[in-house]
Amino acid sequence: MFTWDNFVQALKRTSVEFEHLKIIQLAQAILESGRGKSELFKLHANPYGMKFRREMRAIADQVIYTDSAGETDIYCKFDDLEEAVKGYWVFIDRPVYSGWRTSNSTPEDYIEFIAYAGYIGGPFTGSDEDRKSKDAYIKKVLDLVPEAKTLLGISSPTPTPTRKTWKGKGVLLEIGHGVNPSGFDPGAVVGREREYDLNKIAAQEAKNVILAAGVPCTVTDFGGVTPGNDLYEIGKTAEGFDVFCSIHHNAANRSAQGAEVLIHKTKGDAVDLALAKLMSAEIASELGIRDRIARGRDPRKALGVLSGAEDTDVRVSVLAEIYFMDAPVANRKDWSERGGRAVGRAILKWLAANS
């Protein structure tokens, strides 16, 4: 019979690749096992409710188990608690969660990524119902982080007071392109590099900058379409946020280069334009490239995602084309990281000026 206290001690002493994620690993175990009360944990050392997959063969055995909802399936059975700790990461390292290693700078980023990748309820469908389900799971896990920290002996730093510059939910960043109900939309492709991957890198860097300033920030990844193939519906998720920014990279004739931030052709207004100009200048300055908006490029475009955002109560909405990825660039990942941070700084400056 396995005990909860012994599991916590095993988690403490077992080395894992990303030590800062142990608090989420434990928070999930608290939630999934009821603090070690589930029979699956007590009998089979599985505090996560992990079902058996072929990738688990080297570390886990199979056991038929009926869960609390009365559903019977094949689950992972571990020989000892250290194997259970390590087995969790074998489970997460499967292809279905591909990308988690670039979404783990904070425990919050990590749990949001794996939840939407399919840890709870399967891969994200794009529906409001599925979004609410995944967000509810994320909240449950994050609410248990203080308890997990206490069990692991991790002290929480005193938060730095921050002047509140947002009025609604904060910032919503949308990653352009990606997995969607129709398959996968890579966006522009140059060699082996896909726009979607660069968009994701930039969004993560922008989020880090925004969160570091104490401003709430959410990253959403719809893959470019909804089940109805309507970008307008994606934009509508901006409801209640202060800032909506869809993140992209440009491509044209392999020679054009520059940053430009766009607003909706007819629904965009003066505040949208102000953020577009500020963000375009910030990106251009960071990367040492042209500010196409400052040079007379019309930022008004008929973009469905911005149309949907403008029809909500979002305060401001823009679409950032960080740079032209098909033009010669020494290190696109570096440019996307720096460009993403510039996006974050611009948003913070706009919020501060309009607080």
C-alpha cells in the first residue's frame, strides 16, 4: 500500500529535468488522487490517473482499473513511488504534448499548455464549452500550488506591489496558425522553419514581459481557424480583455523587411492606431529594421480576427507582423524572441499611458 507522505518525500528527493515544475506535478497529484486517497494511487502508485500508453512500457505496467465515474480502462501501474515521479515526465514527453519544453518558463505556462494540448478532455476543440472545461482544470491546479509549495518546503516570495494599469482581464495574445480542426496550418514556411513556431516563440516572450510587470496575460492558440473556419470567432475571445494582439510573421518577396502592426480596416479607431504605431516602432527599434507604419504603410486591413475582437468590449486590438521571415535573417529564433519582448513592452507602455 502506497502512502501520500511517502509520495511527497519521493517527489522531493527524485531529480527531474525541470525542478521548478515540481510544484505543478504535486498540485496535479493532489487534485487527481485526492491527496493520496484514490485506490489507483494506494494500490498502483499512480497519483495522476495516467492511462497506459505504449510509450510507458519501459517504466510502467498495465492494470485494469475502474475510476470514480465508473469507467473502466487500462492505467499505469508503477513498482515504486520514484518510478511514479519519473513516469509522469515520460507520459508528458509523448508526441501529443509536443512543445511543452518551450512552454515551461513558469508553472502557469506549463499547466496551461498541457491542459490545452489534451491532458484534460483531449486536445482543444475551439469550443467555448471545452475552453471553460480546460480553464476550470487549470484554475483548480493553480489553486493548489500554495499547498504544493508548503509540502515541498518552498517559500513564496513576497509579491512586489504593482500599480494596476489594466481595467479588464489584462492581455490576450493569440498565436497565429497551428493545429486546427482541419489539420495543421504552418503559416509561411522558409526552409524548415514554420511561421507558427516563430509566432509561438514571440507570444511566449511577450507574455513573460507582461507577467513580469504584474499584468495578467493569457496566450491562446486556436490554430488559425475554428470548427466553422471563421477567424471572426477567434477574435471574439477578446471579450473582456484590455488588449488583444494576434501575433504573426510576414513573408513576401524575400527582400522586403520591416515591422508593421495592423488594425481593422473599418472598425479600428484612434486607440487601436496609437497602439499599432507604438508597437511597430518598438519592434523596429529592437530589431534594427524599418518601421513600415511610420514610413506610410496603411495599417488598416480587413482582418477577420480583428473584426471579431472589435465587436467585443476589448479596449484595443491589433495584429503584429513582427518581421519578414523570408528575408535574410541571421537567427530567426533570436529575432522572434526579441520581437516578442518588444510586443510586450509596447503593450505595457500603452496600458500605462491609458490607465
